[in-house]
Amino acid sequence: TTSNEPQMFGHPKGLFYLFFAELWERFSFYGMRALLTLYMVQEIFKAIVERDAATAVVYASYGSLVYASTVIGGQISDKILGMRSSIFLGGVLMALGHFVLAIENNIAFFLALALIVVGNGFFKPNISTFVGSLYEDGDVRKDSGFTIFYMGINIGGFVAPLLCGWLAAAYGWHYGFGLAGIGMLTGLIFFWSGIKKDVFGNRGLPPSVEVYEKKVLGIPQKTLIPILAFLSAPLIAYLLSCWQQNYVSFIFKFIGFAVLAYIIYIMVKLDVEARKKLFMAVLITFFMTLFWGFHELSGSVITLFASRNVDLTGIMNASQTNALNSMFIIILAIPISLLWAYLAKKNLNPRTPYKFGLGLVLAGLSFYILSISGASADENGMVPFAYLFIMYFIISIGELFMSPVGLSKITDLSPKNVVAFMMGVWFLSSAYAFQIVGFISEQLAVESTDVNVGGLDTLSIYTDGFLLIAKYALGAGLVVLAFSPLMKK
Ligand code: GLN
């Protein structure tokens, strides 16, 4: 049991190795993300007039695939590889992706995105499930374990945009992307040292050695899967490069039905209690999708808004504004988890559905703040930085009401043998969110012959859009709050 294992600061020692591994993986992920939209607009698609729209499609397709791949990565881990091998495979693929991105070439660009897509599929769901596995059922420390883990995620998400954004501006894009790759390798070293120091007990090993070693087409599965993973990258790269046809968005509609069908199939086989739990898991995943759909605009439309319409002089560059969300998460994560603990003591801790409703309301409020920034614009159409700052403050509170809570709940609500798969389904909320991001970003795309378009030409396009987003988010939040009493049961 966990209580016999080495502990650190009141948590299983393994948590701290996973903390640093994930910190550095997210460093690479968010360092790259901070550059991605501007890199596409200013480099990859600079020659075309509809560069914003092309960027929107590729960004959304990448984001959708990078999170949807976690369903497959989770499934393969549950059935064949186990969490450890999956995390290694994923980390290697991601690091390679970031290094390929550092090559100055448009074909390399799509291949790099594809490698990150496959890599994240193996890494992200499994490191999250690994955290859950450190605690036994009903261990009260699990929520705070995930809060600590979430801090690690956001330390990476805070530092990386600042460093990569600075490197890219000072020395060139490719230095920024290269640093992201080094970050991922660092994460792998931390994970590996955890295994060497034997802090994980027997967790994360393949579920069955026979299956792991079993030969398919004459090759053991443990070797075959990495080979297939690498081979799938060119295919995904091709899909991503067809932004005009937007195949990915088309495919996602089908995947959506397939996943729903599969969940229903699992549900039918379960007993009533487990079925209710799974239903709840699906419901919170759905609301999470809406929230991320607005939140994940940060890397696309909001980064463009920051670069074109926010007065950042003497503060930071547009890529670096991506650090703000994580900065507020780091500041607020502990106060908010203390707030839940305090309320719980008084028996007032809001149930998960209420937290989710409030989270959406806060997302609406944050976009409302951005939408009114236009009133304070100067004669060049630039708005004060304070609006962006406050916007990130509010939406980060919303995130803390939902994301870490959901992450922890999902490991509780999922039947044991499909827990990594359910983690993948949880991340599907992010995958589908990127379809929302793509849709909104396309609506707010600006066509121009001038790469440096901005100022008065773009201000009202953005502020009008933000107002509309505010209304939708607020509406959705109020609906969830209204139905919360029903879901509590
Ligand atoms: N910021 C969190 C992370 O990187 C959540 C991201 C997401 O699920 N969309 O883990």
C-alpha cells in the first residue's frame, strides 16, 4: 500500500518525480505553443492573404489531434505497453518533434507537429494516470496530489513562453523551438531517474508480459507499437498540411460518434452504480470541452490580439503573454484548494457541477473584460495591457474551478481496467475544444496583403468577437448552474 512506501512532504515520493517530468514536458509543449500561431502567420503562411484562416485551421487541427491521440495512447497503455513504456515512447517522439520544428522548412513543420501529436498521445494521459495510481481508492490526499501536479504543469507553462518567446524574438524562431526540445529531454531524464531510484513500486509495468512480448507479424508488440507510432507521423503530417480541405475537422465528427458509441458499449456491460459514474464522467467532460473551447483561444486569437492590438511596450512580447495563464494558476492553485478544504470543513464545499458552472461563468466574464477594452484604445487601436492581464486572472480562476477537480474526479469515476482510456476521454474535451477554437479563429481571421496588419484595422473584429464569446460562455455557465441540483445525485 502507499502508506508503506517512501513519502515526501506527506505525499508518495513518486509524485515528485512525476511532477518534474510533467513540468518539463509541459515546458516543451507550451514553449512551442506560445510561438506556434505567430510562427505560422509570420513565416509559414506569410505569402498568402488568408494566412489567418490557414493558421486557424492548422492550429485547431494540431490541437485536436494532440489531445485526441491520448485516447489511443491511453488504450494501448491499458492493454499492452503499460504506463512506463508509453511515457518513454511519448517523450522521445515529442522531443524529436520539437527538434524537427527547429529545422527551417515547411515540410519539416508539418512532420514536427505530427510527431508531437503522436508523442503527446503516449505521454500525457499516462503520466496523469500514473499520478492517480500513487494513491489508493479514497485516499484524501489525492486531490491535493493533483493540485501539486497541476502546479508542476503550470510552472512549465509559465517559464517556457517567457524563455522561448524571448529566444525566438532575439535569435530566431528555431532557437525557441530548440529549447522546447531540450525541455522535453530534461523531462525524460527526471522520469528515468524516478525509475532508477525505484520510487514507483511495481506501478506502470505492462499489464501482461505475454501480451507485451506477443509477436504480431513476427515482431513483439513492445517493438511493433513504437514502429507504428513513428510510421503514423507522415500520415498525420499529410492531414495537417491539407488545411484547405480541413480533413481533420471532418474526421473529428466521425471520431466523436465512434467514441460515444464505444462509451455506450462499455456502459451497457457495467452494473448500475458504475454506469452512473461513467455517465457523470462523460458529462463533466462535455462541460470541460466548452470551457477549453474558450480558454484555448489564448494560443491563437488572443495571441494575435496581443500582437496586433495590445500595447505591450516595455512589458513583454506577444508570445510571452502566453505565460500569464500559468502564472495565475501558480499563484492561485493553493489558495483555491485551501478554500475548498475550508468550505469542506464547514460542509459547504460546492459539488463538482456547481464548480463547473461557476468556471464557465468566469470564462464569460473574462471575455467580457477583453471585449470592453476597445473603449480604452489609443488612436492606433492599441488597448492597455491591464485588460489582458485581468482577463487571464479571471479565466485562470475558472480553470482552477474545473480542470484539476475534473482530473482527479475522472480517476475516481473510471473502472480500474479502463482508467487510462478514460483519461484519454477526459482529454477529448481538449481535443474537441480545439474544433471550437478553429471555428472561432476562422470567424475572426483577417485577410490582408500586409503581414503586419493590426491596429485600427483589427480592433473591432476582435472586441466584437470577444463579446459574442462572453455571451455564449455566460449562457452555458448559467445552464449548468441551473441543472446542478439534478446532477448532484
Ligand atoms: N493546462 C493543462 C495541461 O496542460 C490543461 C490542458 C488541457 O487539458 N487542455 O495539462
